[in-house]
Amino acid sequence: MGFARTCSVALVGVEGVVVEVQADLEPGMAAFALVGLPDKSLVESRDRVRAAVVNSGADWPQKKLTVGLSPASVPKGGSGFDLAVACAVLGAAERIDPRQIADVMMIGELGLDGRVRPVRGVLPAVLAAAEAGHQQVVVPEQTASEAALVPGVSVLGVRSLRQLIAVLNDEPVPEEDTGPEDGRPDPALAGLTLPGAGAVAGLSARTAAGEPPPDLADVAGQRGARAALEVAAAGGHHLYLKGPPGAGKTMLAERLPALLPPLTRQESLEVTAVHSVAGILPPGKPLVDTPPYCAPHHSATMPSLVGGGNGLPRPGAVSLAHRGVLFLDEAPEFSVRVLDALRQPLESGHVVVARSAGVVRLPARFLLVLAANPCPCGRHSLLGSGCECPPSAIRRYQARLSGPLLDRVDLRIEAEPVSRAELTGRTGGGESTKLVAERVRLARERASARLADTPWQLNSEVPGHELRTRWRPAPGALGEAERDMERGLLTARGLDRVLRVAWTVADLAGRGRPEAADVAQALQLRTGVQRGAVPAGGPL
């Protein structure tokens, strides 16, 4: 008889559940049973684990073997349990000391040759391990720097099962497993086996990998749209850009992430966890520290946008854009059902996806940018353009963006065609990203100071009743907005959103509270009707 246990993690969305992996050997006919609600990919691990153990130089026990995954009520899938199952079996067979692996968290897939291969979701798995009190984690070498982002955890990155067996038995590590394939030491693993590896210097610093972000100064003309972009970045307000093809709508959206402040440490961990589960972390950059930008094609399905798939749901575009920008170009071309699915995450900042295997709650606090042409051919707003779209076709095209969806969008801007003078630069270039981003930073600091000791960080997150009672605008400032509401031009939700935008305009201007001009500009940004307002960046 022999018994051993170790630990691993089952991922449910972007949250981890600690799973105890138990192995029991009994006299009898050689057999290998895996119990505890495993899915098909996990059941297949029996053959992978057996081959990996044998090819690592260890004998496979010729007894009745039962491996249990506890708690049995949690669905478990994927190949990330391979390493834990192999070590539990070796511990039960006394090939390694069972006491050394009892409280060690093990994550990794095994190849048939015994190599340890990377898996998705290492960061949320290690976060769950740390919250459960585990201080030692074994992960694939390629994901060790990702696991090291979690403070207070000792991380060991291994290349093969043979190497791990040697480390646990205090034996010399085989030569082929002493470093990278080129024989040089791996700098990414330096110091990662020390306690507190999450504090490794440089892992949280902003990196300059890749090309520099596009500059706002590259956009010709569009002073009104540029001002709206600044307000959107400062207050976290959703934006709808409508205009003819070639007006610069996509260019503006692509430059929005660079106007946003760098992610905080907690935000970076949230975003990195989502990208890790999705398997899209960029090579050599374990921490995502800049706001993400996601622009799905208009043929995107419901699961690809909000999350889904077979079994437990995977993150969709709304979660991949968490703490960043979600850009839907040619928005009316998206399925109406897909567009209306955005309404819940726009309000709550998360999306709940239910499947037969379980219910998953995924983060989805993003800044939405919609872009659309005025009509199917795109020439409706151009003088002398020759648009031949019938009025009924234009109405159907514009109606694909439902009223409830647009009611959740604070800023609605008409992108005008670019003139020849603006295109050639004779009218003077626009402001750079660096200059506008500095104003956005100062405005966010003012909002943060005002919202200190509250659960909100941005003006767009503050409930309307709080803005009407706790942070009142100047006397008489809401007069015009209230008249629009009485005439049916604004809903109650629309009035709240106008007030939120007015606070952002006031923050950009350095005023202590919104005045009538700030509310007038907020109305103009929401309705597109000129109210005599002065934008944050200057007159339109």
C-alpha cells in the first residue's frame, strides 16, 4: 500500500480553485483509475503521465492505482494537472518523498518524453494558490516569470519531470536539464526560487517592447472628435463616432489607449490573468502593464465577443479589453444580438456566462468605442456624394444600433470629412498624444481626489443619485439638460450620463464643480447639437 498527495489548481473562468491530487496504490491487477469529475482531456492524461514517468527513468508501479481529484464537485479540465498527477503517483510508489510534495502546488503539462510544457492560466492559478496559503509552486520553465508576479511565493521553473525528481531527491540535476537548450543560463529564472519572488525587480516596470504607440498628432483635422477622445479618456466615457469612410475614425480609436494612464499593479494582474487564461500573453512579457486594445471583426459571434465555448466558458473580446479599449469598427455590421449583449457589461463591468458545465463571471470593465458610416454606402453625409441609399435602407442601417445600447454611450460625435488644407497640414497640426495624456492624467487625479474613500475611481462609474445629492453642480447648471428631459430628448439615464460627462469636462478645465458651460458641452457631446460650449482642448 502507498499513498501520497500534492496540489494543483482548476480554473473556472479567470478564478482558480485549489485541487488536492491524491494517489493510492493497492495490491491487485495493474490498473489506473482517475476520479473526481475530470473532463476528456484530463482523462487522457493517464497515458501521458505513464509515458512521461517511464521515459524519465522511473518505474511505473505495477499495482492498482487510483488518483482522486478533490473537491470532486468542481469540474476539472485541461492538461495542467499532469505534473501533479505524476508526482503524486511517484510519491505513492516511494520514488520521491511524499512529505516533500504534500503542500507544493504543481502546474504543468507533460510530454511523452517527460518534458514539462507550458499551460494557460498560470498567473490566476498561482494567485489562487497564494490565497489558499501555499508558498511553494512548481511550474513550467517558460511560465516561471509569470508565476513570479505573485508576491510571497517561491517559484521553481522546471524543464522536465526528470529534473524535478532530481531536485526533490536532492540528487544532481541531469546535464540536459541544467539550462536552456543553448547551454546558457536563463536570466528570466534568476532568483525565482527565492521566497517573495513576486518582488523581482523590473517585472512591474513599463516595457518598451514592440513599436511605439501611434501619435494623436498624426490625425488630420477632427478637432471635435479629438476633444471627445480626450473627455472619453479622462472620465472613462464610452464613445460613438459616426462619419464617412476615410474621416479618421479608426485612427482616433487606435490612439485612445495611449491617452489612458498606465495600469496600476492590481489592474495589471487582472488584465494579465485574463490574457493568460486566453493564452495570448506576448512572449517575454509576463506582465501586461498598458491598457489593452481589442478590435474584433464585425463577423464576431456571441461567444467570441462576450465569452463562451464548449465546457466552461473562455474570455471573449469584452474581457480581453478589460481595463482598456474595445473598438467595434463598422458597428452596424455586427449582429444585433451580439451588440445588445454588450448592455450588461457596460453597466456592471463584468459578464456572466452560463453553460451546462457551470457559470463563470468574467471581468469586463472596458471603454467602448463604436464607429459607423452614416449609411450603407457611407456617402450620405457628403455634399455632392451621390448617395443612392433609400431612406428606408438608411433607417434600417442606423437602427441596428439599438436605443438602449446608445443610451449607455455618453459621447456621440460626427466625424467630418477631412479638408485638403487639413490633410496637407496648412491649418496647423493637432496636439500630440503626450500633451493630451498629461491633461488626462491631471483630470483623473482631480477625480480620484474627489472620489477618495468611495468604491469609484472614474466619473463614469459614479451613480447618478450620488452626483445629484453628494456632488452637486453649480446652481442652475442643469437647467438646459432638465428642459431637454422634459421635452423627451433625454432619458433619466441620459441625464445622469450628461452630469458625469460635465464633471469630466470640469476636471479637464480645473474647475471645482460643473458650471452651465460644462453641462452645455456635455449635452453637445452626447447629442451632437451645438450649445455654445467650449471643449477642453479649445473651441471647436
